[in-house]
Amino acid sequence: MSELRRVPRVYSYSACSTCRKALAWLNQQGINVEVLDITREPPSSEELEAGLQQLGRAKLFNTSGQSYRALGAAAVKALSDAQALQALAADGKLIKRPFLVTADGRISTGFNPQEWTTVLDQAP
């Protein structure tokens, strides 16, 4: 990422109960975030690349979603990293959500309060 952000970004989907839980938790913690609709404005190529480097491919794909099932696990597994990033950038529903990008560029996918506390440098 070329520039650091002042607040974390959360790519979310309004129909996703896990996303709603994550946003409620952030609100309870008093953490200000920029919320983006993952289907209309998916993470940037740079953010997805950072996610790949930090988490690996398995944590980037929403394996329970319709888009993933439509492609098929075998087809996704056969993709090169570059092809996988391209597919993720093209369809936000393929991306595991919520997708958190901290102000300093750390990535977390899914919602685990303990992990998010650590990633966001919040006191336990």
C-alpha cells in the first residue's frame, strides 16, 4: 500500500450476519472504521496482495459463498496466485468477509474478537 490510512477499513456485506457482528463489536469498542460494501467496492489489488502475503490463499476465499461454489473448489485450487487475486478483485462475494485492513496495512478476514483486538492493537 502506497499510503497509510488513518482509520481501519472494513469491507462488509449487509446481508452477512458475521459482518454485522463485527461492526457491532467495533462500535462497542469505540473503534472508528471506514465501512465499505465488499460487493460494490472490493478491496484493492494492493490490499488483496497484502492479504495473500500475510494470511495465505485459504483465508482469502469465502468458501461457503455462492460465487465460490459456482467456480468450484478444484478450479479455485488450480488458479495461480495472480489468477486468484484477479478473481477476488473481480467478485467481492468471493472474498472472506469481513475483510479488515488496519491503518498500518495488516489484514484479517472473518471475525474473531481476540484476533481483531490483537490486529487493531487494542488492549485485551
